[in-house]
Amino acid sequence: MTAVLHVIPSLAGGGAERQLQYLGKSLVSMGFDVHIAYLYEGGAKLEDFQGVVLHKLQSRSNYDFRLLIQLYFLIKKVNPDIVQSWLIQSDILS
């Protein structure tokens, strides 16, 4: 099974977040193992991410060095075939 890890700053319900929600559910329905790493929940309904494994990263701010360490260990744990980042903050972190 192909594993995909998406990294996004928040699940606040904006355009990118909504596209990730649609993509995640579609990938799960096609048999992919889909994971999402995020920092902030915002106004998202987490139950809308059916079949997707969510990983909340802990941080004090967007510049917290611990984010890099957490993402490193998450990648080792999940062992994804693909890591996709969403938005600039996640591009830099990923």
C-alpha cells in the first residue's frame, strides 16, 4: 500500500485545507494510506477527514524548532512514499 504524508499549517477550513480534505478522502477510497500532519485545528471538523490519519504537531509558534524534530520522527514512523507540503510554512518545514 502506498503511504502519503501531507504537511499543512492548519486545518482551519480555507481553500487549501478543503482541497486537502477532498484529496485525502479520494486517496483513501483508492486504497492509499493517507496521513496529515498539522499544527492548528482552527474551525475544521476533524470527522470530515474520514479514513485519514491525523497527526497534530505540538508547537509554541510557527518558528518552534521542535516542529522539525517532530516531523522528522513522524516521517520515520509513517515511512511514506510521498511527502507533500501545503502552503509556504509547510514547504519550508518539509
